[in-house]
Amino acid sequence: MRAKFSVVILVVYFSLQVWILFADPKGESVMRAAFDLPDPQDSRAVGMMVIEDTAGNRRTRRIVQYTQDTPDGQDSYIEVQEPADVAGMRFLTLAEPGEDVQRMYLPALDSARRISGSAKKGRFLGSDLFFYDMEDHKFEDFSGYRYLRSELFRGHECDVVEAVPTDDNAPYSRMIQWVSRRDHYIYKMECYAENDSNRLFKTIISIEVGEQKGILYPVRQLIENHRDNHKTALMYQEIEINTGVSDDMFSVRYLER
């Protein structure tokens, strides 16, 4: 899914063929409108990530994120600026046909490792976002779209739709999404456990959404991990849209510089 500076995902555990039978035109129409929201040609944003564990202990990471739109989707480059123990970590996602390419640079090893296969279920910077969540998902990456109901969420009249991922490495079995009828933005997502489609694993809420140059993007998000009683808050600042980002930034050479 085109994640608009951050994240997002979908799912179910039954066979793909069964869920295709349940796909309905209304559900597909709602989700296609969400996927068709315009992405920026490029962007820059400074983010604060606050991770809270079961005991209420908090860790904060300051990151800077760049994106660039390409014919295959949206590339993303993230660098950690603070705190000192993780500063210099860098993460690159390159949109590719079939499967995005992801690499993480670790200063302590002075090398980048590729994230693929089951590693996509790993936590990004110890947060409640998986590497899978950081990919640039598209409409075709999911199937079995089902319209469930209309519902009011945080003042938005929403269409609620269920969807199923086609990626065998997806960490969820299914996802339910609240799509605003006004602007087609996804304001809430419920992600269900990979091996138990009835167990709610994670909830992602966009608390505040901004707009520049016709582009919608998250300003504040909350990710609640119900399985681990863990949560992550994301707050973006200094957001710049379509101001020009160097192509060189979205390369393994730049990542390992």
C-alpha cells in the first residue's frame, strides 16, 4: 500500500482462492480509491518515534525520512539521528516489480544487510512497525477485498473494508481498514495475527493528517501491539513536499557511504 511516509499493510489465513470468491466490487472500489490517492514526487520529513514497553518505559528515536516516486512505486530512505546508541543507522526501500528491495545499514558493522523473506516480520528500530510495514504496497498486493459496513471514526464517515495479502511473508492474516468517504484516506487499520485470523494483533491509527499541494500525509500516528502490550507513537515535523530530492540518495552506494 502506498504508505504516505510510513506504513501500512493487509491480510487472512484461508486460501487465496476462497477469499477471491468473497471479493466484492464495492470493497474493491473503496480500496482502489485509497490506493489511487496521489503520492508526492518527493518529500522530506523529520520524525520522532516514541516506543513504550509493557512496563511503561519509553525510548525515543529521531529520524529523517526522504521519499521519491518512481514508475515502480515509492522509494524511501530513512536515517536515525538520535539517540547516540542508534545514530547513523540507515534504511533503504527501493520499489521494484514483484517485491521491494530493503537494506539496513548498521554503523557497528559498517555494512548493509538485505531484509527479505521471514526477516520482513522483524521490528523496525525495535518499534511496533515491521519491515513489511515499511514497503510500498499496491492495490495488486492484496485480494479478497470485502466491504463490511459504514461507520463513524473520529469524526470521519468511513467505509470499512477487509483485505488479504498475497505475500507469503506477510506478518498478518487479514486487515480491516476504515477509509474516509470524504478524502479516501485510511484513518484506522486493524491487523490480525498471522496464524489466527480472529486474534487482533495490531491497530494503527492516524490521529492527525496534514495536506500540502493536494498530498495527504500522516502527522501523528499510533501503533498499538495488542499481543505484546507494546505501542509506538510517530510524530512528523518539518514536512516538505515536492521540493527536490537527489536521486543519488536512493542507492546502496549512498546507504553505505
